[in-house]
Amino acid sequence: MKKSHFLFLVLSLFFFSCKNNNDPVIKKTTGQINSVSIVIDDQLWNGEVGDSIRNKFASPVLGLPQEEPLFNINQYPTKLLEGFITDSRNIIVVKKEEINKFEIITDQYASPQNVFHISGRTATDIISILEKQSPTIIATIRQTEIEESQKSIKKSVLNPKIIQNKFQINLDVPSDYHYTLHESNFLWLKKEIVSGSSSLLLYQVPIYQIINKNNMVSNIISMRDSIGKLYIHGKELDTDMITEEAYSPYFFKIKLAGKVAYEMKGTWELKNDFMSGPFINYVIIDDEYSRALVLEGFCYSPSKEKRDLMHELEAIIKSVSIIKRDSN
């Protein structure tokens, strides 16, 4: 080997080694799902600013039968913004400073991570920023937590062939779910838990059954109740699963699997029985296959917290993608 080539190789290795040694190693975030670290000094936390934070980020989750907080929040003084706190996936830093400012920094200390910086000249200024930016903060945190749950689910998933062949979709379902009912146009998957069970329903109906001259919310409720009458019953006669009539469900128009979809959150109950619980229902308008594709999750866990059970079901459903129809 020529001396010049040898020297070039040695220098290249040296610089590559230096670059690797200087590259910061991004640590992975830790912590429970749906947890947020609030970094704020006690004086602000114990006053109106703290009240505003608690009202925004620990408000009750929509669609649950009992009150449960949107996020578990833990407060730390600003001088402790180091060590294990920087391992959190979601951090909100609130300070009094000379300028009013809102900033989101991704992966500031670890990955995946959202660090929201809020500063204001006065408590009133900080509360004003919280009022304006809290929807963005909540949406960002929820998306991160869904994605984190989906990563965990992907580590061990159910064989996808049955779902793919029946509904032309890909869906990541954890391997601890099993098929409870397998009909020509309907699947019911269930996971047993200590306090009860979590269930996932998949089926499809004609688009006109959802989109017609009638009220769309009423159409989806009627569809749910007809499915309950067909397939989901208690141990006694005439105990079909229905949408609870005492409370109106929450209803949103969203995008799912790249298509227009409708999200409904509410409470189910067994008619003439005492069993009940929360549900989330997603109807995807799929013109390519001329259908309304329905994915629903519900759980039964009496006297136990249900937020994280429903979060897992939402993460499963939101992993859906529709297999493109073969044009040949």
C-alpha cells in the first residue's frame, strides 16, 4: 500500500472515531403511559397557575363512566429539572420570565419526548398562554402516548391473516387477545384481565346505513345496538348490549387510515342487567371497498380504573391501514 493511501486511511479512521465519541447518546424516555411531569416552582403551583394546569391536564377523560384524569401529573420545582425528571416523555416547564413565550422542543433530553416551555411576565400572562396552547399540548401528548403504546403492541402481535383476509386491513392486535366469535362479516376479539375483559369488534356495513338523511349519531347508535342484539348478550335472556340511553355519547369527525371517519365515545350497558362500561367506536368511510368499516373497543372492569384499558384499545384501532384493492 502506498504511504499516502495508508495515511489517508489512518486519518479517516481517526476522524470517524472522534465523531462517534462526540455524538451525544440519546437516552430513551421512561415512565407510565399518560403521565406528565410539571416543572414549576411551588409558589406558582399552589396558586391560580397550578389550578389552571390541573384543570387542563387532569380534567376527566371523555366517555368514561367514572371520573379519571386525562393525565397523571407530577409536579417538581424548576431546580430539579435534571436526573430522572428529564427521562419523562412529556414535560411541561412553567416559569416567570421577562418575556411571554411558548415553545415545544422535541427530544430535548431523551427520545421520544415533548418538552413544552411556557414563560410569562405575570401569572395572568402564563394562564393566558395555557388557555391558548393547552389544546395543542394535549393533542401532542396524546399522539405521543398512542405511538408509544403501538410500539409496545408491535413486540408481540396476533397472526394478522384472518383480519387481513376478512376485511382487507392491517391491524396490530396484541397476542394476548383471542377470537371469541368469528362470523362471515364480524369478528370479536377479547383479552381477559384480572378485573374483567377488554374487547375489540370488527365489522362492515353499507355506507348508506351510516350516511343518509337521518341523524348520523342516531345511525351509528342504531348500528351498534343492532350488532349487540345479534352477537353480544349477557347470561340471561333479553340482555343484549346497547348504547346507554342516559348519557349522550361524544361524537367527532376525524381522519383515520387516510379516510374520513367518525369517532364516538360513550357507555354501553346490558339491557335488563347491571353490566356496563365505556366504548370507543370508529366508522371509516371506505369508498374504495364500498363500505363503512367499523372498529370498536369496549371494556368491562367494574370498580377499576378504565382509562388505560381504553387507551390501549384506541392505540390498536389507530394502527389500522387499508390494503389497496388490486387493480388487475
